[in-house]
Amino acid sequence: MDEKTVLTLVAKLDAIIKLMVLGMTEGKPQVEKIALLSSVGFPPKQIAQVLGTTPNTVRVVLSALRKKASLRRKAPTEREV
């Protein structure tokens, strides 16, 4: 295969992946979409491209989610109080 054919195939595969991801996350809030896409291995840049936002927005949301999860793990249980 020549380079042009490979690039064309990669572009088509990217489009298919984006459509599949949008179908999986349809109707969910953006925060849930970002969490889901991140959990399956999408980096912030790709998540931003799929959702039509900026990579920085994605990073901020992921940071907030990590902080929230960390706080939940540190919260005392009823027995500890």
C-alpha cells in the first residue's frame, strides 16, 4: 500500500471510531462522556476532538474527577466516626 492509501484508511478509521464513541455516549452529560472515554484509553486530545471541546477542558474535568474520587476514598466511614 502506498502512503496516500494508508492515510486515507487511517482517516476513515478515525471517523468510524468517533461515530462509535458518540453513539456510546449519546445523551450523557459531558463529564460522563469524558470519564468514559478516558477510562477506555482515549487521551485528552482525542477526547476533545470527539466531543468538540478543548484538550484543556478535558484535562480540567479529569483532574476534578480524580480529586473527587480521592476525597471519597479519604472520607471516614460511619464506623470510624
